[in-house]
Amino acid sequence: MSDVAPSQPLRIDPESKGDNMPASELNSNKGLSKKKSNSAPLRIVDTSVMSVNGLFKSYGKGAVQVPVLKGVDLEIEEGGFTAIIGQSGSGKSTLLHLLGTLDAPDSGEIYFRDQRIDNLPPRQQEYLRNREFGLIFQFYHLLPELTTLENVLIPRMVQDGFFRYLKNKRSYRKRAIELLEMVGLSHRLTHKPSQLSGGEMQRTAIARSLISDPSILLADEPTGNLDSENGAEVMETLTALRKHENLTVVMVTHDDQLASQADRVINLVNGVVAS
Amino acid sequence: MYKLLLSWRYLKTRFIALASIVSVTLGVATLIVVNSVMAGFVDQMKNRLHGILSDVEISTQMFSEIPHPERHVEIIKQTLGDQIQEATCVVRTPALLSFDVRGRQWTQQIMLLGIDDETFGKVTDFEPYLTNEIKRKSFSFDLEEDGYDQEKFKGDAGWKYRRTRIEIQRRIEANSREYDSLYDNAANAFYAAEPSRVETVSHESENIQEEQGGRFAPLPATLPDIPPVGKSPEEGIADQPTPLATADDQAESQTSVDGTIHRISPFDPHAKFRPEIKSEDLFDPMKDHRTGIILGLAISERKVELPSGELQDAYLIRPGDDANIMLTTIGDSPQPVIENCTVVDFYSSNMHEYDSSFAFLPLSELQQLRGMIDPMTGQGSVSTIQIKLKEGADLDAVRDQLIAQFPPNYFPDYDIRTWQDTQRPLLSAVKMELTILNILLFLIIAVAGFGILATFYMIVVEKTKDIGILKALGAPSRGVMSIFLGYGMSLGTVGTGVGIVIGLLFVKYINEIADAVAVLTGQEVFDPTIYYFSEIPTVVNPVTIFWVAVGAIAIAVLASVLPALRAAKLHPVEALRYE
């Protein structure tokens, strides 16, 4: 919900927020707080995989410009688990979208492995999104016409041409099934998203984000739309996978409890990094 | 890969999109049916027209003549060399045909063709269209004993029919004669019994008695062989096509034992000066027939629909019946000529225009009748020379050669043209009709295209989030676009494919379908009495189907371009935010 706010300032008012905020989301905080923190042991990493310099972004057109990010600088460490927290409308989702090259900043630079990526041609940005970044969304964003397995394979299908995909199909399938096993969905391979629960859908989305062996996982409130139990499961899965695959994770959340599991917490307040 | 997969899944899950291409299917099916039927129609018509009309003809106005046709044919053969296969001379003239239909007179206008029975069949498809199978094999203008279409005439055609009919006619006449004599006897007996009345009557009938040969004069009880009133015996025996004298009468009129006939007539003062005629020289309608004439079938045939719905054939005149033709001689003072003919066969090309007006006579006979034979040389003139060319000859080139040979400034009265020239108005009308129908039907498919556009636009709006996901996962805009283009194309292909199958099936069973519709609605769909053909002709042209398919698929793809472009232009973040 929070990522709706920046582009449509009219919807920030409390009523609409109340409308859109599901009860489960509110409950999830309580549920999670009962669980004991399951944070991984800290790994000291001094190389930064991503860095951001003076990022500005505003939404709207003409006179009604709503500034969302007002000069954000940050570094993301290789292999680390970074949480970006902030209130709704603080610009955390926008920041994540900019990191994932889904959107372009008004000014400022984003570097990925010392290469500026915010002004790359679309072709290369698409390559990055496909191969280097694994994206997880609050609303899972699975394709409803495809089965779980096919949804997981989609990034590979996008990546390869027709014949190359057919050639590699076997290994891709093997990896997809392996990932689905890891997230505990090996029995749900041929189900459509509509037949899955929210947690299962999100776990499918996690498997999908990992199919291309990305170097960084960008998660936008992955538990935001789940009840506490499912949310905790998803978080567990994520944490376990992070360890198993040695992933760099950037997670946006407005839940302090979740953020506490992270190696590093970046607090975004009114479009700038607070801490 | 994902493009194919998603196109396929969208195709499988979105039946509303399939509904939107039903109009494509129908349009394609209709196009195929219309094109096939029209092509079949044109094809059949061309075949027939060509067959009847011959390749090239030199003609003059029907009341004029081309003199020395043999010399013309010679020159034509020289001019055309190898290209010519055969040439024939024809006399064409409008005429009146009249005959008896159950005692009532039937008169109609016909186009009379005098044809050379040896060459005409080689130049045009004449013989295959005859109804008598013997004539189809070896043509002549004689009435046949057998070979008439059993199904059509049920045996009432040919010599047997003629003999039966004449026999019946004679019996009727004998009966009426008998009745007349009985009446006269009774009358005479009555007057004999009451002489006082006779006196008053006889005074009045004196004049009548003189005129009518004493019919009411008191005569002996048995009446001698006095022929009916107003008919002289010569007419009755020799000239009338349907003899009025019965066999008995003939026997009576033969006074002799030596087999000669003395023309006995109490009213002919010159009877004894007339030559004697042998009995076998007399025209006996039981054994002889008049000049053979072949009539277009539609002149005689009437298809009558019975209340029960079945069609029944009725005939105004049958092979074996006699008919009169009335025509004029040519020259500066045309004279009317009447000739008695016997129908020997029907001509059925199934081209109503021809079947309802054509009649064929032997060329020499018609030349004679119209005074087209030069009394000095004995050579007949003609009105048309028809030419058949060898296969592959260029019609227009031949026509131009002939025009060069008979230049219009020397032969302004000659009209040289190919069969296509003759039927150009008809052929071009059909062609234009087909073009307009094709345009209209493609417009239908174009309308269907707009339906697809609207449906696809809705699908793109519905799939905005999916498009955002695909883009977020690194799918290029081009890829997203091609999902929808591929979707449009596969829909178009499915629609077109189904349309082609339906269309071809419809064409294959079109006559059965027409019958079924006729049964269901009680309204005849294809009335063979109106059209040229007994059933709906079809020709399936693969090239037409190919282009129809290409056109329909192209329209479907074009209709999906706009939605696809919209999909491609979607910004991933905006699309993902879309709920």
C-alpha cells in the first residue's frame, strides 16, 4: 500500500489508507513479534555491491510535483541483509524500484558493481533485471495463467530465445523444482496461483526471483500482504535461502520487527536517509 | 518462449476473445462460399456460352446476308492458317413459332438458326446438348423411333408417340363424323316424317343448299362420302399436316383397285386433268414427318410445382408434334413465309436465354425458305460464319487478323467478334458483382477487426499487471508487444482456419444445404427454373482461399497492433501499481 502513496498524493489521506490496508497486515506485526528473532550471524563484508549517490525523485506532472526522494545516499554490502524502513510515503518503495532499474531517478547516480546503471539503455537494464536482480513484490505478482512451475521459469524464458530455451529446458526445470522444494512447494508444481494461499504465492515468487541466480535480491514488503503466520514462514524461507545461496538481500518494510533481523537497517524519513 | 506460452494461455483462457473472432470466421466462410459459388457460376456460364457461341464469328445483320460463304471460309482458312480448326455457316433469323396446345393456339417468337448438320457440331457444343441420345451420337434432322429422354417424356416422344397421337386424332374425327352423319340421318328422317315443316325450312335453305352441296336436301337414308363442310378433299388428304380424313375415308376416296388415287371431288371441275398420284407418294403422317426442327427445351418445357411441393414437367409440344414457323424472306421486299415442321428433338444447354428462344432447322431448308439461294449459281448465302480455333489460339489476335482481312471500310456490315466480346456485358457484370461482394465481405472482416481491437484493448488493460511483471523480470517491450501480436495472429489464424473449414464444407454440401433450407423454410433457395443450372455450381480456387486467409489474418494482426503498442509502452512501475 505504501508504494501507492508517492505517485498519487491524493490517496495518502487516512481513509483511503484504512480502506486499502488489510487487517491481516496489521495483525502480522503482533504475530511476528511473538516469534523469536531468527537473524543470521553477521558477516563482515567490506565490498559494496550497490551504491547510491544523491538520488532525487519526484512524481507528478507540471505544477503538482511531489518530491519523494530528496537526496539519498547509501551503500549496500555484498552478502548483507539490508532493510529499508520508513513510514508510508517515505519513498522506500520508490527507492527500491530505482535500485531495480524499474524507474529512472530525476537526478543522482546508482552504481552496481561500480557501473552506473540508472542511465543504461533499456536493453542492458532489462538484462540486469533479468539476470542480476531478483525482485519480490508485496502482491507476489505471479502470472495467473501459468502454473507455479511455469511462473518460476518465466525469467529463464524471457532470457533465452525459443530454441535456446528448449535446449536448456531440462536444467532450468531441474533448478526450478529444486528451488520450489527449497521453499516447500514441490507438491504444488502444476497449480495455478489462484489455487495457492498468499504465503505459497509469495514463496513461489521467491523461487522465481532466484531462478536466474541473481546477485542481489530486492524485496518490496514481501510479508506486507500476508498474515503473521504466512509472513513468518516467508521470512523464514527467505532467511534460509539467503544463507543457502549466499545472497545479498535488500528488503523494504515498514515493520521494525522484521527489520531487526537485518544486518543493517536504513531508515528513510521524508525522502532522506535518517540514520 | 514466454511469448508463445502466454499467447497460448491467453488463447486458451479467454473465450471472449474467441467470440470476437467468430465474425472473422463467418466472414472468411462467407467469402469462400461466395467466391466458390460465383466462380462456379462464371465457370459454368463461360463453358456454356463458349460452347454455344463458338470462338470467333463473322456475322451480319439478320435480315442481310453474307454472299458466297464458301469463298469466305476459304479466305478465312487461308488467313488463319493452322489456328483454325473448323468453320461453319449459319443462317440466323427471328421467326414466329406456332403450334396447337390442346386445341389452343400457341405462338411465340424464336431465334431460328439454319445449321449445317455436318460442321455445326464441330464448331460449337451443339450435339451434347440434345436430349435424344441417338442424335447426340449421330446427328440428323430426322425424327427418331427411340432414344428420347425416358425420364423427361415418359415415352411420349418420337415416332411411336406421333403414330399414337395421329391415331387418336383420327379416331376422334371419325367419331365426330359418325356423330354428324347420325345427326343428319336423324334430321332427314325427322323432316321426312313431317314434310310440312320441311317445306317451310327448305324454302329458307335453298340458298344454303346451293352453297353447301345440298346438305339438308332430303337424301337417302345412307349418306355418301361427303367431306365436312368447308374442306375440300385435296386439302384433307394431301396438304394438311394433321390429316382430317380417317383411314376409312381414304379407302373410300380410292375408287380404284390398281392402287392409284383418283382425286374425286364433285366440286373440282378440273379433276380429270390432274395427274394421278401414287398412294406411296402421299404424305402419310404415320410414316412421314415434315422438315425437322429442333427447339430449345424451355420453349416447350414448363416446370410446374404441385401443391405437394414436387416439381412436375409439362410440355407444350413434344418430339413428334408438328409446328408452324413463320418468317420473312430477305431482300428489298420481304415476304412472309410459313413452313410446317415436325419437332424432332429438344436442345437443352441449360442456358435459359438460349433454351427459351433457339430453334434449329437444316441450313439448306432455311436458305430456301428465306430466298437466300442464288437462282443462277444455286449457292446459298448465310448470315453468320462461325469459327472454331485450335487450342491455345489467341482469340483477340485472331479477331484482329480477321478484321484486317475484312476491313470495316469495305465490309462495314460485317461484325467480327469473339464469344467473349458477345457476352462481355454479362461477364463483366458478374465480375463486377464478385468484386463488390468481395469488398463488402472484407469490410465485414474489417469490422470484425475492430471487434478484435476492442477486445484486445480490454485484455491489455486487464493484463496491465502481468505486463508490468514481465517487464520487471526483464522482458523487453518488443517481447511484450509480440505476445499480443502473436495472440492476435493466433486468434486470426484459428478464426480463419475454422472459417475455411466451414466455408469448404458449406461449398461441398451446398446443394444439400439449399435443399435442407428449402425443406425447413418452405422457400426454395435455388430455383433451377430461374437460374441457368440445375444445381448450384461451385469451383474452389486455392489462390482465392490463400488470399482470403492472408487478408483475414492480416486484419487480425493489424487490429492487435494498437493494443500491443499500448502494452509495450506501459511503464513497469505504473503497471505493477495497477490493481
